[in-house]
Amino acid sequence: MTAAPSSTTDSVWTAEDERSLSRRQRVNSAAVTFSSMLSASAVVLGAALSFVALTGGDSSEVPTAPVDPLALEISSESVAGVTYENERIAALAEPALAEIRYPWRSELQGWSIAFLEPRGRASGYTWSAEQRMEVFVRESDDIERIARVLAHEIGHAIDVTLNTPDERRAWLAERGVPADTPWWPTSGSPDFETGAGDFAEVFAASQIGEEDFKSRVESTIDDGDYALLAQLSLRDEN
């Protein structure tokens, strides 16, 4: 899921918005223009609406801001960029994080992951402007479920950081779905019925397996899908 400041406004995207956003981590901060700032805002407005499906489609669950880390008592931190709200969560989340093979620290430089107590019905959020993923860990969750939610959120982070409009169109074509399939959901629509949700679910399947694959865009995954996913998600130039 990705978060928006409002769950009732549809996003408006341009090719320039996408190009500016998708490469912002590789641009010197001193050169960031007002247009780039608008692009970051557009991500928060549009991409973030894709969270709603994991909450059961209730748009009221989409918050207006990420959890403030200063308001939490973080009792465990294993590596830079990863925090756990308490020891119970750390005991489950650390092995879940180890299930992720994708080199997110190098490909998604500047992003952080926070494992937190539940806040509402959502399983996770991806905050584009803050470059922060949040995974909510319930008492009933096992390691595999936490890893799957985390992988889905990493998929969103990859998408909003690296993908361009042309690459998103190429994804829909590879998946064999209509070119006019919406990439971002409108207010209250399910994440899993959009290109963004499908991309995140295929990424999650590549990390955790296909047993709980939830995309409603295309129900199966083939080798061509995984090949394109690798091309779109592993592009560290360093």
C-alpha cells in the first residue's frame, strides 16, 4: 500500500512527474527543482491510494501521515534503516526481513522500514515522500505473513522509485492485460485491481512464493513476468 494525504481525490500524473520522481534518489538534492517537489507530492496523492486493498477496501483506514518514530519507544534496532516498536515485534520481524532476498538497501537508498503494533485494519503502508515503509504486526501473524506484507510494500517502493510510465505500460503488456488498466486506484478501490498492486504482488511472489497471490489483474505468473520484474527492480547504477 502507498499513502496519500487524501483518499477522496484521484491522482493526476504526467510523464515529467514520473521521470522526476523515479530518479529522485540519484539527483543531487541541491538540484531538486520546484517541479520535482510537485512530483513527490503527486506520489503521495496517487500511488498511496494503492494501500486500500490490504485493509479490506475501507478508505477510512488510509492515514494522513506516517507513524511518528519519535512518538514510539523503539526497543530494538538490528540494522540501519530498520526499527521495531518492541521486542515481541522484533522476534517475528527479524526473521521475516531475512526472507527478503532483494537488495533493498542498495536499490532503494534512503528508504526505511518500521515494524509496528497494529493501528487500524491495515497490514502496511508505503509513504513515498518520506521514503518509509510501515508493517503492522498482529499477535496472530506468523513470520511468512509478515514477510509477505513487507515484500508487497517493498514492491510499491520499487515502483514509485524506479518505474517510468513507459515501464508501467510494458508491465501491463507483459501481463497480457488491457493497456487502459488503471495503475493507481481511485478512492476506495482495491489495490489488487490495479497495475501498482499487481506489480507489488508479483514482487512479493518472487520473494515469498505464489501461495497467497492476491492480484485480481492477472491470476497467474510466468517466467516472462519474473524476467521483466528483475529488469525493472534491479537497476542500481553504482
